[in-house]
Amino acid sequence: MSKRKFIILLIPSNDIKPLNQLLNTHTLKRCQKASELWRTNKYDFIITSGGCCNNRKTQTIPAADIMKQWLISQKVDESKILSENKSLDTYTNIHYSLKLLKKRGIEFSELTVVSHWTHLKRIKTILRRNYGIEPICIPVEYKISFSEWLHEIVWSFYLLFDKSGNGLFERVVRKHIQKRVSS
């Protein structure tokens, strides 16, 4: 008898503001789209993914936990939401989310990711190259600033050189985020 494989919906976080809220954020737009998809009854679990990436004036609760509470307020069954709350970036969103599934003994047949299309390109590359997973990507439409476009271009280019997400540049950025979080 084969073990049942599940269909997973992954929502990586982006911005949290004001203090521990999702008001008018890209993260909220991703959660809204995920909630809409959830209501199709196709998915078995939702993973909210994101740690604390801002200073204490903006964020004291991991993004994944804020997202989970929002989804619960939208009538998503709490037992179906897995909260990955350690990640600091796209690499670790994926790494810790997959690790959480493995720890819970959840095998999946399909992984759907909800994010902005520019971000989905990086996610898809990381999942394909590093884990051999072909995700289904659901783009959420919202305007991003020039600096956000630039950010996506730089990180997409960086992917060519740092397959594992543990290169010098990535480690420096994570240290900077950790320093910001502690301020």
C-alpha cells in the first residue's frame, strides 16, 4: 500500500507593517490569493513561511505566524496551516518549509507557491535546481517599486553563482537582517 501524498500551498512572506500587521502589504495580497485558492478544496495544507526580518518597531512576531492568524480569521482550519517561522530570505523560506514537511512526515505530490511573478522566478529556479521539485507557480499581481525590481534582478543574477544559498553575499545579508531584527 502506498503512502498518501498531499497537495501543498506555500506562501512566502514579504512585508509586515505596521507593527505585526498585514495592512496594505504584499504579504496580505499573497495571503488573500492563497485563501481564494484554499476555498477550491484542492489543497491539503498551507505553509506560511517567514521569520522576523524587521526591527522591533515593525515586527516582533514572525511573519509566518501573523499570516497564519490572518488565514484563521478567514476560516481556514488551523490544523491545516503549517507555520515555518525561522526563514530570513527566499532560500530559507524553501529550505525550512521543506524541512517542516519532512519533520511532520508529510510527503507531497504537488507544491503550489503564491507570490509576485518576479519572486516566483527565483523560487522556481531554487526548487528545480536544488530539490528537483517542479512547483506550480501562482502569480499575485501588485505593483512593485523600482528598488524591488532591482532587488529581484540582483538576486536572480546571484542565483547563477550561489546554488545553495550559503555563499558569502547571502551570509552577509542574513547577518544584516539578524542585526536589524535585534535593534
